[in-house]
Amino acid sequence: MFHANRMEELYHNIQHGVLIPRISTYSFNQVGSGINFLYPWILLYLFILFRLIKNSPISAYYLEIIFETFITLCISYYAMHNYSKGLLYSHYYMRLLIIVFILYLIKTF
């Protein structure tokens, strides 16, 4: 629930024109906590982008998780391709990752 509040806080700040929030004024009991000083918030902008498109926090959260997982798959494929110095192992690795990704999506939804 803590990070969901952070996402909603950033969403409301973006709606009101604050691109880099300093304190939390819409969530955390509206006391102005400096939560974003302690936790990274750059990746939360993906949530905001999906939230502006879908206007549903749950769908935006799932889309963010799917997108970050896909980017992770691409990075791991690239790393395996450079590590193995060949296409055969990297293609097998990518197929395995795609199967895991599909199983993750089935489990999530």
C-alpha cells in the first residue's frame, strides 16, 4: 500500500503541474512527508504514463509491471547474446524467457 500511495501522489502532482514533487501533499495523511527524498521515483513515471492513458490505477499498475518485465527480458537477451557470443544459446534463452513471461501473465490475470 505504501508504494501505491507514492504512485497516486505522483499522479496527482503531475495533474497539478508539479513534475518533480518534493513533499507528499495528496497522500500519507496530507502532512507533507518528504517520502520521495528517500525512495527512487523516476520509474514511477511509467505508471503515470499508463495511468493517463487508461485512467485506472489497477490497469496502469499491471501495464507498468508488464512493460518493465518485457524490458528486463530484452536486456537479459542482450546480455546472454553478448555473453555466449552466439545466436543459438541466446535464442534458446529468449524462448525460455518468453515462456516464463507468458506464464507470469497468465498467473497475474
